[in-house]
Amino acid sequence: MATLQVYNSVNTYRTQALANKSLLQAQEAVVNFAKSNFRLPCPDINGDGFEDCSGTQKTGQLPFNTLGLPISSQVSDVDAGFQNLIYGVFRDSAHDADLTVLVERTGDSLGDADYLNINDFKKALSNASLLAVSANQPFITGDNDASGVENCLTNRVANGAFWMASSSVEDADGDGNPFDGVNAFLKHDGSGSLCFSAPSRRQDANYVDRVSGLAFSELIGLL
């Protein structure tokens, strides 16, 4: 029995380490997409791995095919996590801050060297950064520590350029949903919550998810 417990602990640690690596690789892929396309990818809502920009969905599956990320049929492989990641992106067209849309925002004319370039995306990020925290955009809640209680209704801490949640392959809280805590209300088809657990949320017996993302100013700094 002791040997089995040690094996399970090692296997769980390995699974979580692979999920962390996938999450970081996915974040890098999103940033690289932004650098090349001067916008962020739309979520995938039909499960084919490609972004779906025809609607206004703000959450869904990470569009791993659009990002050029590999997939695998073996859940133990490091790239398997890409298929499971839930992705949320800031889309506010009313304030010229839909980060999935490239439009001219800096006054350049068609034919100008700076027409539809990275500065237009940075302007959208700047516009978003000036807005109050909104429950109508993907946001993180508290971490039950420095940023306060984890509660999607009473403690909306921050919107961001994008957030991603990884469940690994372990259902820590045993509710039948591989995502734990408030992440359990996120949906791959975009029909669920906009609330993500805080990246700083500590793992415990009932929570082993990982959340990653970038604030508006952080993404501007990387472009």
C-alpha cells in the first residue's frame, strides 16, 4: 500500500508538472500570435481547435490549431493539455477594446507605413486598461490570501488581456468535473462563467488547477 501511495504521488506530481509546462507554452503561443497578427485569437467554441471569430464569445477552448500547438491522443504527453485549456479574452467593442479585432486606432491612413500595425493593438490594450473591472469580461477572483476571498460575485479582482485555465487530468474535488473550484463553471463552448481562479491561488486537497494570463500592461511590455 505504501508503494502504491508513493507511485500515485509521483504520478500526480508528474501530471501537474506537464500541465504547468503546457500552460506556459500556450501562453507563449498566444503572445507570439499577437506579435504576428496585432490582435489576440478568438476562443474556439466548437472544439475543432481553430478560433471562432464570427460571434462575440469571450471564453471557450484554446484555439490550439490556430496557434500551431500540437495535440496528442495520450493524456500523459505534455502537449495533451492544449486540448483541455479554457481560454478567455477581453472583448469590449463599445470602448474600442476588442482585443481580437485589428482596426486602425491611431489615425493612420490606408497606404501609410503604420496603418494597421502593432500600435493599433497597443492602443486597444491601453483602452482596456483604463476601464473599471467588469463582470462582463473574463476576470479573476481572489486567491483566499493576499487578494481576498475567492468569490466570483463579491470579489472581482481584475480583468486581463487573456486568461487560461488548466485542469490537468485530476479531479481534485471529486465532483465529476476535472476543473476545480470556480473554474468548474467555465465551459469549453463559451456558455459558462467568465470567472477564473487567481493564478496565485494555492493548490490544496480540493484544488489542483492552474491559471495563467497577462494583464494589459504586461502584454504591452512584451510586444
